[in-house]
Amino acid sequence: MQRLWRTLEVAAWAAFFALAAAVLVLRYALLPHIERLRPEIVERVSAIVGHRVTIGGIEAQWLGLRPQVNLTDVRIYDAEGREALVLPSVENILSWRSLAHGTLSLYALHIDGPRLTVRRDGAGALYVGGFKLVATPGEPGLSDWLAAQRDIEVRNAELEWRDELRAAPPLVLSAINLRLHSDGKQHQLGFAARLPEDLGKRVEVRARLAAGDIDDLRAWNARAYVQVGYTDVAGWRPWVDYPVDVQRGQASLRLWLTVAAGTPSEATVDIALAGVRTTLAADLPALELSSALGRLTARREGERYQVGTRHLALAPASGAPLPPLDFDVTWQPAGGVLSASALELAPLAHLGEALPLPAEFRVAAHELAPRGRLADLRY
């Protein structure tokens, strides 16, 4: 036991002096003259990115016990040699894992003021900053390297979306702030951006993701929160395909989403709509609402599905507002259950004329002209 303890003591002292020597070499030999290492750094970064990279300036300093390397005027070129991405300022706080594993590992990466273009060509392929985005499950790539870093922060960025497949005009998001934090097993994402003035105000996304291979969507287990301030719903039609024809309307929403094994399993949405006019089917009259406010829920467990509303208040464009409604429908192969807190029959029958219900149901509702209230309904 004495020999064992002596061996462990010698190993501990050896590790201590090796680490101290590495710190001294970095502090007094490498970092003060890091500008001379620019060719090696550029070569390493180019190998990680997979494209030509140039760096305008490099300087080094210490942040506590961690070395920090700051880059200015970083330019990344695409396969045709064109500038694809310009980063005015990049702060890299190095991780000591770089020495232990011989790889470029960062404790933190901060980027200020980048301008980025994301494009979808006529064939549907995506390009980020001029680089074709190709998912390679099981093979390490840039996305896997980014997900392995502890902390990545992008401040005051601008993103332009070009969709050549839809022949849509460019869509620009500004004042983008993004934060990605990873502990090796869990990835946390925070994203906020300002929308174009004619479309709305701001969008915010927060998510927590667990995935072994970030490129393999089937391995994703995540929870996400999305908030969109009041926006012109019809104004998004050049870039978004709606399942129904939306002529006009303002909307804001908050969405909570759960993803299990790459498939959405639960969603909750708080909505606030105003001045909506939409057509749900070609043979139906337009559905017009002065306002709609409430919560929608959906859940899937195997072959069991459930959808519902909580305090959903609808105000038709013509007629009195409906009282807040709690409504649930659950179904599976063996059968289902429908329940509702209170149904005002007359205004619902009027709204039903614009809903994609079976034709015989709409004919019966018109002939019977129902009125009154059903309370505590369960079927």
C-alpha cells in the first residue's frame, strides 16, 4: 500500500508540473506571438469548416486561467471562391480539453454582428452562407463540432432568407441574438429576432435538446417554447404554405412543443387572433372572426390522440361573442370520447356553415335551426 500511495503521489505531481509547464508555454511563448501562428490557425479552422478561410487579425489574452484568442475580419469562402460569410469580430475562449485531446475545443465562442444568407435553390437544397447543407447521420461534421462546444453566442446578427423554389422575395430578420449551451448530453438554445416592420414585431425561441447525433432527427428528444408577437398572418404567404386560404388577420401565439424520438408528441398553443378572414375549403363560405382568444392542446400517445381547447372565446364578425369554451376529443382504434363545458347552438350552427364538416351535418343544422345551450356534454 505504501508503494501504491507513493506511485500515485508521483503521478499526481507529474500531472501538476505538466499542466503548469503547458500554462507557462502558452502564456509566455505562444500567446504573445500568436500572430506568427496565423497560417497554422487558418489551416486548422479551414479544415473544420471545410472551405477556405481568411483571418484579418489575431490577438490573445487571458480570461482568468483560460486563454482567449480574438479574431477580426474573418471571411469564409464558398466552393466557387466567393465570400459566403463575413464575421467582423470573433472571441474564442479556449478549453483545456484542446491540449488533452489534440482537438480545437472552445470554452466559449462569441461572434458580433455577422451577416448571413440562407438560401433554398430551385431543387430544394439548402445553403447556409453559401455552403450546401447536407445531413450526414453517423458522420462527424460542422454541426456536430458546434454542438460539442460548451457555449456559443451570436449577437446583433442579420439573416436573409432567399427561397428560389417559391420565387419569393428576400425575407430579412434583424437584431438576432442566439445562445447555444451544451454540457455534452443536453443542448440548450435561445433565439430572438426582430421581424420586418410590415410583418410584425419579434419572435423568440427557447429549446432544450438531447441527441447523440445532431444530424439524425430521429434521435431528437426535445422541449421547445416559441413566442411570436402580433404579426400579419396573410403577409407570410410568400414564404409559408398554409393548409387553408388566409385572406387577412392578425395573430400572436405562444407554443410549447415536446418532441420524442424525432416526432412531435405534445403541443400547447395560446392564441390571440383579430380581424380574421379565411376559407377552409373551396366549396365553403368565408369564415370571419372579429377575435379569437384561448388555448389549444394536442397530444399523441401511441395510437391514442387527444385535442382540446381551454377558455376559447370566439367572436364572429357578425353576431354576439360566444362564451369561453372548454372542449376535448379523445380517440383511438377502440373508440373515443367527446366532452364540452357549454355549447351555444345557434352561433355554432352559423359558424358551422364555414367549417369543413360532412355535408349532411351542415344540411341538418340548417334545417333544424338549433338554438339554446348544451352544458356538461359528454358523448
